Amino acid sequence: MHIIPKISCSKLMILPPESPRSGVKKDSYEVCEFYVVPYFRKNAIGMRFAHAIFESYPGDWEIKQIQEAEYTTKFWRKTIERFNETTYTEECYDDPYWGIVTRQKFTVN
């Protein structure tokens, strides 16, 4: 799959199902790192890239943002909502590693 120039999205990490690090059930995914080079922001490249990943990996998804990352939280809310009008749940909780985080959960069929 080559929909985005390599330079635009320099870091993406998704924990696969049943990964020793993920501790989640099969067909569950967590976006651990997602970075779009600033030059490519504001033109939906990050959103299109995330949508392509969601389409490729149906199942349960979880995305977290650290406290104080309101821009990132807004990006993920909009990205999830615009993916086939997906509904999601959102909560804030105290993550043992990251501290207070905002987390969205949703399912891709």
C-alpha cells in the first residue's frame, strides 16, 4: 500500500494482535505512535493514512493521547468520526506508563 509519500508520516507503530507487548486479545490494535511531519499537516494526509490502516486491519482499536496534547486529541476525534461515521467511546484515565491520558475505543468491521 503506497498512498502517502514516505516523508509525510515518519513514525507509525501499531501493536499487532496477540503481541507480547500489547496484552490485548486477537484482532485488537493500539496506535502507539503516529507522527505526521508538520509540513504535511492540515491537508488530511494523516487522516487518509489512518483510514487506510483501519481498513486494512478490522477489529477493535484503541488510541491514547497524553494530557496536554489537545491538538492530537482533536485530530483523532475527527479522524475516527470521519471513518465511515464510526462511533467511539472516550475516557480519561491514569495510565501506569503515560499518566493521565485520553483514550478512544472503536470497532472497525
